[in-house]
Amino acid sequence: MSENEEAEEKKPEKQNIEEKTENPNTDKQKTESQGSGKQDAKKKNSSKKKTWILVLIIIALAAVIAALAVYMLKNSQPEPGDYPSGYVSSWSVDIPDDIQEQIKSQSQEQIVAPGFGNMTMSAGSDTLKISIGNPSENHCYLKISVTMEDGTTLFESDLLKPGTGYTEIPLSKKLSAGQYNIIVHYQGYSMDDAQNELNSIESAFVLTVE
């Protein structure tokens, strides 16, 4: 065999060797790409876990706040607050002498409240002119509610100290012409920090709306 033929036969082998030497680089690139993909997947999973943890913390906090709000609402005691127009801090009402004598003989837990005769008001008005309050002879807070015979609440006061009351009260609805049986409920509360419920009194009158 001639030298030229031997040289030609050796050339392909060199090419094959060169081609084989390129494969490690390609495999290395694939390995690096796979490793980078795994790292990205780990980062995404970690981010998702953090997001879920944050969501669970927010839900838990919201549940705690809601539970506290319900607890406070159930255990809250009524306290003197803002009063509507018509409130007076030096309210008084004439109580008959025989009732005065009865008051003197009563213990501090007894409650005194004024009664009412029949009253009138204009149709379409939402203000009732009425002298209503907590007589100074009492030794407790009074909370006053004015309701219709069907149970509709027309007015409810805050806690009133003895000697305070209203010369008029705002009604929750306007009444059309007619006659209505009105009930005034007086609920007593102790004047200590506990503000425990005491006795209650009810008075009634007929309201004519013209």
C-alpha cells in the first residue's frame, strides 16, 4: 500500500477522535442545565411554602380577632355615652307627695320612674316631646326604652344617671295618623363598676298621632 493511501485512511480516524472529544462538553452543558432547573424548582417550591404559611398566619389572626370581638360584644356592659338632642343633665319631674314618702321608705335597690298621661304628636314627625328620665331619688342608672305594642322599638337611651333625662326623644320611625299603645320600660343598673341589672319598671300611655 502506498504512503498516500495510508494517509487517507488515517484522516477519518482523526475526525472521529475530534468528534468524540466534543461530547464531554455537551454532556457538561446538559448537566449544568439540569442542575439550574432543579434549583429554580426548589426556589419556586420554597416561595409557594412561604406564601401558604403567610396565608395561614393571616387566617389564624383573623379568627383570633373575630373571636375576641364576639367575646367582648357578649360581655360588654352598657355605659353612659353620647346622648341625642333633648337630653338634659338637670332633669326633674314632679312626683306626688305620697310617692315621695314611699321613696323614702324604700331601699336603694328599688326604682322610681314617672308615669304618663295620654299624649299627642303630629303625623310624619320623628320627634316626640316627652319629659322622661331618671329621677334624682334613684340610686342607680336607668336605661329607658320606648316601644309600640307590637314590639317595635321607637327609642332606647344610654344609661342615665339620677337626675338626668330628656325633654324630647327622637323616634326610630315616623308614625302615621292614628292611636298607638306605647310602653316605656325602665331597666335599672347598679352604679358600681359591675353595672349589674337591677329591678325594672314599665309604664304605658296612649299616643295619638294627628
